[in-house]
Amino acid sequence: MASLLERPLRAAILAAADSPFVQRTVSRYGMQLGARRFVAGESTAEFLSVAREVNARGFAVACGILGEGVRERAEATAAADRYCALLRTFAAQGLDANVAFKLTHLGLDIDPELAFENAARVAQTARECGNTMRLDMEQSRYVDATLAIYRRLRAQFDNVGYVLQSYLLRSMDDLISTFELEPNVRFVKGAYLESPSIAYADKRDVDAQYVKLVETALTHPGYTAVATHDPAIVAEIERFVAERGIPKRGRFEFQMLYGISPQLAQSLVERGYRVRLAVPFGDFWFPYLMRRLAERPANLAFFLRGAFSRR
Ligand SMILES: Cc1cc2nc3c(=O)[nH]c(=O)nc-3n(C[C@H](O)[C@H](O)[C@H](O)COP(=O)(O)OP(=O)(O)OC[C@H]3O[C@@H](n4cnc5c(N)ncnc54)[C@H](O)[C@@H]3O)c2cc1C
């Protein structure tokens, strides 16, 4: 029953995210009501403090400044500047942290060339700092453009990665098409609402393709980021790497989102795996929060409890 209701509930939450009333109300009170569970804060200082604490618990960090769908060239360039400054700060302060960002934050909706130039600037700074960066994957309409920019970056830089979503039917073909680049790929299930004509509607298919993608990547040259909180998939990947003699560090890492499944993440660190937490910060946290609520509608109850307990 719960799973029957899940898809319509997810769709309703993601649709509500487009409502100006919901945007105004949640943006006004959301941080106090519970967004802080998933977001390190609004300022760089708050982020750096969380990143240090996360490093101290044995995790690497993937830093993301919250932002997407930027419409002004200056805003997109400023976002790239902020990523470059953060990379220099990580190097200066000895933080184990890299960056991952959405290309629409760096100008993809304005001009793909602008997004490429901004991303290349971040890649260059990351290289100078001995660090890496990754392009997140957004809605399906951006997949071709994101892969095209990844390929152009990869031709110049060996410190860039990208993301594939296991809910998309096309993802295995996309993975295979990048094998010649010895790619650094993060695998996720996918956080957006996509049409059944291009995406698996049944969670079992999404999960099965997830495992297939990760295991295929792990048997080819490159680096794999297994980004999931799904304990069954984590157990399957642990079994697979042990059986193949793939070392716990060097060829792959686990990744999770800040504030989600902390015990599973900590237990992986304790078992000797490299685990990276994606830690977002910034003031544009509304769409990020709505995706986290849609992934697990039970979070909505947590969020609303926060609202009513403060009355
Ligand atoms: C590091 C990282 C980077 C990501 N980058 C992208 C990206 O670039 N593009 C993209 O489309 N998606 C991205 N995602 C989101 C991803 O697509 C999924 O929406 C999200 O990870 C939930 O899927 P799951 O693999 O955890 O499995 P699920 O089957 O959804 O969840 C498994 C279990 O994890 C826990 N869980 C999952 N989500 C939540 C939540 N929101 N709150 C509380 N508990 C939860 C629950 O216990 C649940 O039973 C990223 C996820 C991670 C971890």
C-alpha cells in the first residue's frame, strides 16, 4: 500500500514545489523547520565548520553550493568564482573536500558555451589544487548537454567526473559510451520526476539497473562513486568487491547525502571504506529540500511536526 501511494505522493510534492505559495512559505520558515537537517547552513563559514566536523568523523566531503536554473550570465560566473575560491580554501586549510555542481548553476540554460567555460575554470583550479570536481546530473532534458560538456572537459582534464541516474533507460548505453575515457562516474537512482517513456517506473527496475551499472563500471577502468543509502545495494556492492578482490580504497568510494542514513555511512567508514558525504550549503535550498522530501515522504511528517511544535 505504502509503495502504491509513493509515486503519486512524490509527484505531488515535486508539483507543489512549483507553487509560488509553497515556495514563499517554505523559503521563509524552512531553515528553522528542518532544512538544516540536510543543509550545512547558508554561509561559507557554516559550511566550513560542518566540513571540518565531517572530516573529523572520517568522511571526505563533496561540497555543493545550492543553486540551479540560473538566468543571468553574471550569476553563473559568480557561482564558478565561488567554487574556485572554495577549492583554494580547502587546499589552504587541508580539508578533504572536493566540489560537485549543477551545470544549470553555471549557466547551461543561458548558453552551453558559458557553462563549459565556467566548468573548465573550476576544473583548472581544482587541478592546480590537486583536487577533483564533478558535474551533477539534472533532469533528463539536460543529459545530452551535460555529457557533451563532460566529454569536452575530459579531453583537457583528468580530474573531472560525472553522474548517471539508474532510473533512466539510456544510462547503460551512456556508461558504455564513456568507457574509452576511463571515467569517474557517480551512480545515483535519480531525484526528478521523469516520464515512463524514458525512465523505469518500478523501483525494482531502478534498483536492478543501479546494481548492474555499478558492477559494470567496477569491472572497467575508471573510478566509481556508489551514491546510495540503500542498505541492500550497499551490501550487494560490498559482496561484489570482496568476491572480485577489488580493494576497499582506490577504485571506488561510497557517497551519501549529509543528514541521511548517518549510521550506515559511519559503519562503512568503520569497515575501512572511503565514504564521501555530499554537504550542500547556501540560501537557495528550497528545490534541494523538496527533492529530499519527495524521496521519502515520511520526511514530510518530520518537517510538518517541526512546524506545529513551534506554534
Ligand atoms: C552523494 C549523492 C549525490 C547525488 N547526486 C544526484 C545527482 O546528481 N542527480 C540526481 O538526480 N540525484 C542525485 N542524488 C539523489 C539520488 O538520485 C536519490 O534520489 C537519493 O539518493 C535517494 O535514493 P537512494 O539511492 O538512497 O535509494 P532509496 O531507495 O530512495 O532509499 C533507500 C533508503 O535510504 C534512505 N533515504 C533515501 N532518501 C532519503 C531521504 N531523502 N530522507 C531520509 N532517508 C532517505 C531511506 O532509509 C530509504 O529507505 C544523489 C544522491 C547522493 C547520495
